[in-house]
Amino acid sequence: MSSAAPNKTTSEKILDKVAAGCGIGLFIYLKHLCEKDKTGEWTVWTLTFVGMIIAALAYAGLRGALDEKTADGPKPFFKSGLTCILLLALGVGSYFSPKARQMWLDFNPLRPALAYEPFGDFHREIFPSIELGFAHLSAKAVQELVIDGPDEALVYRQRPQGSTIGVILHDVRKGDRYTVKIRSDGNSSDLTTITPARLGIGWGQATNKTHFLNESSYTFVATQDTPIALANPELIFDFKALTQTSQTQPINLTFEVSRNGGTPVTTTQVWQVRQIRDCPIGMKIQTVTNRGDIKEEVMNTAFFFSAYVNENHPMVDQLITEAINTGKVNAFTGYQRDRNTVLRQMEAIWSALENRGIRYSSITATTGSDSHVQHVRLIEDTLRVSQANCVDGSILFASIARKIGLDPVLVIVPGHCYVAIDAGNDLIAVEMTMLGGRSFRDAVEWATHLSPRSISRNLLKFTRPTQNQQHFLISIRDCRDFGIQPIPYIPK
């Protein structure tokens, strides 16, 4: 026969209400704490403290109920059991505490040693033309060019566009604090130069160190556990030294990486700095997968030619004056008038270059590389030697055209390049290899209509991209909008 449960007294009812109020108040407090505590530290330890109390009370209640059913009195190991329960709750709280996790990462004796390897987008080569031209990409360019695939490793970038040199990190765990440093020694011209001593005592020695890459440091905290991750510091180049690199040369790059304040691990490798006139137009772009594999993708990079178009070159103003002196035009007006006016302005540029005696020269070879590289003369080189290949002449013409307000386009076809001017409804192309041998009108007709590689005969190949596309229209205006800047002219 069951007995009815006794009615609660007034005091017990008040205590129930107080307990319920405390529970609601604790819930509101914890909710407020979670919203205000950005690091999560106070929230974790408050919840841990509450959890320890609940666990202790639950354990004590369970043991008390068991002890009541035991005829021979209390069970042994009550205190040790209670201690284990409290330690377990403390351990769970420590796992979720950012500071406790960081302390474990810093001093974990069981974790494998720091492992990494240097990585470069272009193997172990540095192209000054890329570093100079792409130093300040626009936000639009970063959004379109910097796209991480679903199977690619997580990348930590010091600046949104990343960099061409970095390191591959192994066994990356959430909360890890990494510091990555990259620097170069001087270039190969650091050889000791022997010079006669003016004081008449033997010989003097002089050294001239050039650090292409000043120490570039990047400190960051890993946001998730990954077996592989990339870190790309912002590279602090000596841009003047890059601009004056007249020949390909080796340098030593030193990589230094530390994890969680530990001893830095240093690696030194021999890399190669290409000469400023080397333009990569076909590259094997390397990417790292989230499994640690390195995959290569061949990419047509002929748009790098746009960095050699320099409308700001000091010689361009002189060439504009010479173009006006030909008598073809009285002034350059850009697009203010009709198509014929645009043609006359183009002819004035052509005549000025022709009067300077610039002739076609097919020199394109350069030092061997894993990439497809073409030698491109800077504007001052072309004017000094009065020679130009198809790219050199097109770049020179495009530089002057952009300066006077026209929109030049570099036309890339298999094995060849020529220049065109956007006339609004169509493109007027010019075959620069005919400079000095044929008339301006012949050069226009050939490049625009008659040549098998002309714009009109390959229009669909330019306007309908394919997987293995080899026909490109490189708008200099669009490249500037992307943030691709001219390689600056620096007097020696």
C-alpha cells in the first residue's frame, strides 16, 4: 500500500522559488557573459565551475542513495571518486579554454617537432617584372585572381593578394602561433672588388651588398587544425634593386619559422633572380593540396606584357613632341573626334618611331627557366639600340598611345604579338615588325584584315575563350584598373 507524498511546507515552497529564480538568473548571466566575452575565457571557466558543482552534487547524491541500500555502511573511495569527477570536469573546461589550450600547445612534450619547407609559386625563381608590376593589385583583381580551390591547402596571407614565396607548414593545430621570416643575402655582385688604393699603399677592397629581399616577417594564429597549411608573408623587396637587375643571378634565401615561441628552425636555399627584361608568358603555377601534394598547372601569362607598357616613361613626352613635328597632326586629341583622327594620331606615332630608325630585330631568347620566358626590351633599350622585336615595338607604340589618351590593346597570337587601338566600334591594328620597311597603311591593313593572324580573321578565337586558348586581347586600360602598374624607369 503506497503512502501519499507529504505536502510541502511554506518554507519549502519559498526555497523552491528561490532556487528557480537563481537558475533563471544564472542562465541570464551566462547568456550575457557569452555575448560580452570575446575571447571566451570567462565563459568557459564560469561554465566549468558550474559544471563542477553540478557534477559533485550529482555524484554525492548518487553515492548517498547507494550507501542507504548498503547494509555495512558507506562505500569506500568516496573522496577519491569525488576528486576524479572534479578533475574530469576541470579537464573538460581546460580543453575549451583558449589560454589552457595555448599552454598545452606551447609545452606539449609529445608533439612532433616543427616541420616545414619553403615554397614558391614559380619554383625557385623570382621575377622582378612580376613583383614590380603586381605590387599593388586592386581589390577587384584580388577577388578574381586569388581563389582557393576546395582541395587546396589552407593559406594564411599577410595581405589579401598573397605573395609568390612562402612556406608549407605541417601538423598545424588551432591556436598555434607561428612567426615566419624570409630574407635574402646580397646578390652575386657581392664579390670583393679590387681597386687601386689612391694613397699609394697596395690595393684596396670594396664590397657592394644589395639585399633584394629585406627581412619579411609574418606572425599569425592558426584558426583550425590542418595537416598542411601555407603561410605567405608580405615580401619587402628592394624595388630599386629589382629594377636594375640586368642579368639573371643566384641569391641565398633564408627561411626562419618558429611555433608557439619555440626555437626558430632555419633553412637556407639557393634561388634565382631573373633579369628585369625576362617576362614569363607561360608558367607552371604550383599549388599545394590539403593532402600535401604539389600540383602544377600550365597558365598563359602573356598579360604580364602590360607591365612593360610605360606611359610614364620620361622619353614618351619627347616622342610625342617628335610625333607632332612629323606634321601628321597639329595636336593629340585622343577620342575627341572621329575614327580618321584616331588613324592620323596613330600614323604620327608610327612616323616618329620610323624617323628614329627603329628596325625589326627578332631577339627573344633568354636564360633557361621552368617557365616560358621571353626577353622584352625596356623603352630606353629600344630607343638606345633602335631595334625592336614584335613585343618591343608593340609596347613602345602602346606606351605613347596611352599617354595621348588612346586605349591600346596588345594582341597575342601563337608565336607573335602586335598592337591595336580601340576605336570604339572596332580595333585598328598595326604590325610593328613592318616599321622601316613598309608604310603605315600597309601595316594597318595587314594586321587588321590581311594577315592569317589578323584580328578580323581570328575574331572568334579572341572573343570565345577555350580551355587551351592562345589568342588574347590585352587591354592596357583593364590591366591598370586591375592594379598592374608599369615597371618604373629608374636612371642608373
